[in-house]
Amino acid sequence: MVEPFKNLLNGEGVARAASHLRRAWPRFDAARFETLATQGLDRLEMKARSMQIAAALEATLPEDFDRAAGILESALASPLVEDDLAPMHLARDGLAGWMLWPAGEWVARRGMQQPERALQSLHALTQRFTAEFAIRPFVVAHPALVFATLQRWTTDPSAHVRRLVSEGSRPRLPWGLQLRSLIADPSPTLPLLQALQDDPSAYVRRSVANHLNDIAKDHPGLIADWLAAHLPEAPASRRALLRHASRTLIKKGDRRVLAAWGLGAALKGSAQLALSPATLTIGQVVVLDVRLDSDCSKAQSLLIDYAVQHVKADGRLSPKVFKGWQVELGPKQSQTLVKRHSMREVTTRRYHAGEHRVDLLVNGRVAASASFVLRAGD
């Protein structure tokens, strides 16, 4: 059985943190910290565990934020030199890894009145874990200071700091505080993303791609404009970044984005979709058989996805797009494609009995449709 994610914050980690903090400050009340941090810890979920450990830090570190931040920084492990995160869980010379999530929360709680000192601390923390959650309240409260700091950090020697520039300012970071002002107007982050989109670290570039994809959900035209400006003659690394950044809009069939990738034209020819079996039970697999026939004298670049119109509990249909194929269909050529699609329930999706329609999307346009009936299991 897979270990629950929440168990990354556990009593053993609290004890190690107490030891490192006491090494940095011999007067640290390690016993009180452990008692406060672990009280009922096993019953709490991930975020609640982090908040409780942060509260224990707040109760046991000095009142003076600058002094307390210095103690915390003295207890840190050596910074990660590479952008590989795996070693952060193995550090033995100081604080590192998941225990720094509550440490970042402590900085956000206690350092809001000394934001420059707090950002200095987050700069240190993010090189041993990540400060992407902790920096977000500072973006809200002190935007001018934070964005000036992030601009400087775009050239920081540490890939972890450069990634924080992008990841910490994402409008819709999973698990993180939503930055509503940037959801409404992402323009403050655009110079940061432009500075980082050709970063030598793939770790940083992945964050830039995810940040741009966040923006795409609210401002698709801005991403289409970004592609128009930055895709032509782009190096391979940037093309890969921009393709990942385009994924939401490609799935939605955004015409400008598809056209930027040479996928905007409608199929010249015909498409057929057959599904088998016609009736299946939740947990089984439906097979998609696709046939494409070209009536064009030139080759066609085709992005082929499919949307399953899921039946909801109230009978309404809810579409979800799944990745299919990218093909070059030759002049007057016919091509067949086959894909197995599982109707097994997962934690993020429940299925309901009824007729499910499948739409075949060719370059963002519905080119064929078919249906199957889903039955509830025994």
C-alpha cells in the first residue's frame, strides 16, 4: 500500500528538526516544541500538520523575528547544488525537505512586518525545499517589493531560487493561496517569465510552462500573443516549454494556439469513429477505432484528441478531453488509429450509468461522434 502523502510530516521529522534547531540555538526548548508539534499529529491531514508545526515554531523560537530567522537559517542543511529534489529527503546535516513547509509558513506568519528580512529567509529555505507557498502572502501584501526582488532573483546562481520566481508567483498554484490580482491581470509576472523561459535548468523551465498554462485558463489571447512573439525560430528547449504551456488551450481547441503549432486547419477529408463494445460496465475498457481519409493533394498535420461526455449523477453531460494522437496524414492517404480508454473509477472521477457520447476532435474541431452505454457494476 502506498504511504499517505501526509505522513511526510511526522514525529520522526519533528524530532530531527528539534535536534537541528537546538544545535543552532542551545536554549531552544526542544521538548516543548516536540510536544506542541506532535499533539494529535497522526489524526491531521497534510496542511493541518504543517500549520500545527508552524505554530509550535512560533511558540518556541524567539519573539524577535530577525533573531529567530537567523536561528532557523543556521539550522538548515547545505543547499542543494543541482536542481534534483531527491537529495532533500536524505539531508542529515540540517533542516531540509518537507519539514521546511511549516518553516516557510512560520516565516509568512511572523515576517510580514519585516518583509525584506523574510524574503532573505525564504531565499535560504527554497534552496533546501521550496518556498513557493510561503512567498505568496508577501506577493499580496508587498507586491512592489516582492516583484523587484523576484526580478533580481531571475539571475540567481541557484536553480531553486530561479524556480521560486516563477512557481511562487503562479496565479493558481495547486495547494497554494490563489493570487487573485494576478488572475485578473498577470502582466507583473510576464517580464519574469520572459527572463526565465530559456533558463538552462529544465526544472525552472517546467515551472515557467506551468505558470503560462495557469495564465491560459483566464487569458487565452495573451498566450496566443506569447506564442506569436516567442515561438518563431525558438530553440528546441523553448519549443518544448511553449508546447507544455499550450496544453490546456490545445485541448480546448483554441484556434489561434492550434494555428501557432501548425494545427489550425480543418481536416480535408473524412473521419469515422467506432466504439466497442457498445455496452460496458464501470471498470471495463472501451476501444476507440478511428479511420481518417484524406481527399487533399498535400500532407496534413493533425492533432487528434477525443472528448468523453460523461453522464453526471443528475443526468447532465460533462465533457473531458483526453489526449489522442498527432499524425501526418499523407496526400490521399487513409490511416487507422486505435486507443483503449478505461472506465475504471479513480479518486478524481466517479462514473454514472447512462449513454456516453465520444466526440473525435481533429485540430480542435468535432470530426466524428459515437456513443456507448455504461452500466453500473454488480
